[in-house]
Amino acid sequence: MTASFTGSVFLGMSVDGFIARLDGDLSWLTGGAESGGPPDDGAGGDFGFSAFVSGIDALVMGRATYEVIAPMDEWPYQGKPVHVVSTTLEPSADARITVHRSFDDVVAALTAAGYRRVYVDGGRTVHTFLTAGLIGDLTLSRVPVLIGEGHTPFGALPADVALEHERTEVFPGGMVQTTYRVRPPA
């Protein structure tokens, strides 16, 4: 699929590679160090998330990810267009989002809008964009916890995806954040 944008990923995950428990629980990621969540970064910051979001033009996510974010007290994407891929969410469900029924529909909309860098979020959505060759970089923040089983965005792929290491940062408390550039297929 031809797209005018590059997809960028910014995910928190367990050391064993899961982004959520099988039941969707994220308490190990969001609940703070005392409940197995990420430790403080030492400066009361957000591990680079705000800087990342400031560098994107729009976001795309699946319905499950949207349902986790929608009830937050503060919408984390102020001023950024948010696109949600869902076959069940009503198009008028939330004025902050645009609903698309399929992957092809959302890619066409993102391309038509002329976006250059799009934040791709959520396990199935990341996997779909990665499989289609629409991801240009991945920032993976590994929280120092093993959860044993859960959801991963890195299931079966049609071919290996070669990555080039850009940087790694270790935060106080043990979170390791690594950014990779996706190498074009040979």
C-alpha cells in the first residue's frame, strides 16, 4: 500500500514483550513501581512521551486502545487528530476522534490528509501497520517486570523486519527504552 506518511511506534512493554495482560489489564504498566508499574524516571517526567507526541502529525489506534485512553482525566493528544480503526465503534462516539471501518480506509485518510509522521498505537494496529511496511521507527520501553503471558504486537510476520539501533536509555528504577529505525527490505 502506498502511503505518504511514516508510522512511528512508542510502546511500553514488559521485559517478556507483552503490552497488556490477556484480560487487557495494564496495572503493571500504569500503576507505579509499588504495583509493578514503571518506576519514576528520576525527574518526574514521562519517559519522553510528550516530546514524542509533539513530533507527530496524527495518531491511529484500534478500538481496544481507544477504550483504555478515552476515560482518562486528561486527553493526552490535545491538538492532534486521532483516528480509530473499529468495526463496532459508532462514528459519532467521541468528537475527539475519527472512526474508520478498515485498515485501508484509515491509510487512505491519513495519506489524503498529507500527514508525514503518524503515531501508531495498540497491539493489533501496530502489527497490521508493521506487516504492511508502514512503520519507520519503534521506541520500546521495557518495564522491569515479567508478566508471563499477554498481548504482543509482534506476532507472525510475512518476513523478517530488520531494525537498526538508534539509541538506548536506562532510567532510574530499571526501565530500558530503545529506539530502532526499520530498515527498508533488501
